[in-house]
Amino acid sequence: MDFAFDARTEELRGKLLAFMDEHVYPAEAVAEEQRTALADPWDTPPVVEELKAEARRQGLWNVFLPDKEYGAGLTNVQYAPLAEITGRSPQLAPTALNCAAPDTGNMEVLAQFGTEEQRKRWLHPLLAGEIRSAFAMTEPEVASSDATNIGTRIERDGDDYVITGRKWYISGAMNPRCEIFIVMGKTDPEGADPRRQQSMVLVPRDTPGVEIRRAMRVYGYEDHYHGGHAEVVFDGARVPAANVVGEEGGGFAIAQARLGPGRIHHCMRLIGMAERAIELMCRRATDRTAFGKPLAAQGVVQEWIADSRVAVEQLRLLVLKTAWLMDTVGNRGAHTEIQAIKIATPRTVAGIIDKAVQLHGAGGVGQDFPLAELWAAARTLRLADGPDEVHQRSLARRELKKYR
């Protein structure tokens, strides 16, 4: 690996750092004020649309997509430092660049597996930032960490599919601009191969039988900027059979293809969240005095800051190695490293943010600083895209296989 940024990455980093300083950070308080005044609290504050227009004008748009036909054509190694920067303001910056989940994963699925008609109808508006989308996989009645448990039925009826099931924590679904769901369910529940029973279908939000039942909270937060996390019921929702993504029975494989890049994108942004927490920790430590000396002079505080810096540098190297492997040998070749970063990064970053919370005292758990919300996001990512234990189980099996 060459750890130096190439010329294009340096150029984009410079633009993005300036964009963050000049536009994103000043917009954080504005967005919150505007959101509380919206008729629909799940709608997008006007300042976010202004950020999107400015990012597009500066060429900071769709930088996550490696396919030049649809995006910036960056490699994972090139995108990693950009995603890290956006992680410093996770509520605004990814959306401003049209690089926010779950739209990113859905765009990748449509670009890779969608038909020409599906791409024209849904991918192009998503690429333009005109609509939002959701990925409906997790269910409340089963352990969704094992995707073979999914109970939602997708039954063929002539030229249609009929979808029946209940999903929850469906990110983005509360946003009124969310117009399309990619729904995973079983088309062949009795199939011999449990990994060929599932399919994915495109279900427009306005399809009869689709009910957005409620917003699910995450540690008390509702994540308005990303469109919330909804409970969604599909009660006999009928869509054309042409809405299947890829092929019938291919849902499990598509999910794996979707989650690989999504996991590394989350980890890239998490490093940015940790960097912002360290910055806030250092500012607080130099600004406050306790027991006769600045907090920065307290040994335990110095230990927190030093340990946090070491941890972030370790994580960044592991994430960059993973990105490099994905670029050079593909997702399968990077399987172990993808699991390793998914285990290590949310856990470590949540610990760093927790130290920053502790240093801020009461302010750390309140709304005047972003730390509490950053911690909730980092802790939640120990569950999203597969809980720690699933990745540990798989990674351990691969290690043990060498000795059997």
C-alpha cells in the first residue's frame, strides 16, 4: 500500500475541508432551527438543499460511487479520506454530498443489479438527489442477524408479486421524499437452499398496502435528517413482477454485495466522528479548570487523549487496508478485513466519544454538543449491518479453518 494521497484525492480533500468549514459546520445550528419550524418534522430543512446545491456546484457529488457512469469513479482508497471528513458532521455532510445511507447502498444495488427501466425510474432520481429511498430487511419477529430467518412473503400472483410482512428500523422511510423501498422477503420459503429462498423487489411508497406505522427511536433520538427509522407494514402490497431486483432467489447474494461497501463506508465516517470527539475533548480540556489546574493538566485526561489518538490511527490504517483490498482483490478477498473493521471501529469510536462525554460533564449528554448523538450513532452501528457477534463468529471460523 502507498499511504500517500494521490493528486485527485488531495484536490477533493482540500475542496471538502473548505466546504465543511464554510458551509456545513455553520449550517448545523441553522438546520436544527429550521427543522423545528417544519410542518412535517421528517422533511428536509431548506439549508440542506442549499448545501446539496453547493456541493454539486463544487463537484463534491456522488463521490461514493466507483462507477464513472454514475458517480465520481473513485476507488475505495480515494473515497476513504473523504468519507472520514463527512463523518465529522454525520447528520448533514453525507446528505449534502448525496453520500448518505441508505441511499448509497440502494444506488449501488440498482447500478449493479437493476434493469435499464429500474435504473431510469429510480436510480437516476436518486443520483440527482431528487428523491430518497429505504432498504426494508430487518424484522421485529425474528433474529434478523440471520437473514435466512426473514419471514416477509413475496408471493407470485400472475404478473405481480404480493408482499406481506412487517419490517422495522427501516432507515429513511419517515422522510416524505422517500419514494421507493427495496424489500427483502421470501419467494421460496420451502426451498432446499436457505440462501436461495429470498428475493428483493422494488415497492413504491405509494403502493396500496404499504403503511408507515411509526418512527422507531434510537437511544431516544429520531434521526430526522436521515428520515428516521420506521416500522413499515406490507399488507398485500402488489407490484409488477418486473420489479424484482436481479433474479428471483438472488436476494441473499445481493444483500451481501450491498452490505460490504456499506460497512466500510460506515467505518470511514466513524473515524471522522472520533476525530471530532477528540477535537472537542482537547478544546474542553484546555478551556476548563478543576481543582486548581486546567483539565488538560490532569493525568487521566492526558491518558484519554493519548489513548484516543493511538486508537484512531490504528483504526484508520485497518480501514485503509480494507479499502485497498476491496480495490485490488474485491469484496470476497477483503472478507476478513471487512468483518474486522465492522467489529473494531464502532466499538472503539463509541469508547472515544464516551471519554469526550465524560470530559464535558453534564454538557456531554445534552443538546449543546453533538457528543450524545454521535455516541448513539456509533453504539447503534454495533447492531446495524450485522451485530458484532455475527462478524466475530464468521471471522473466528475463518481463522480456525487454517488449523483443521
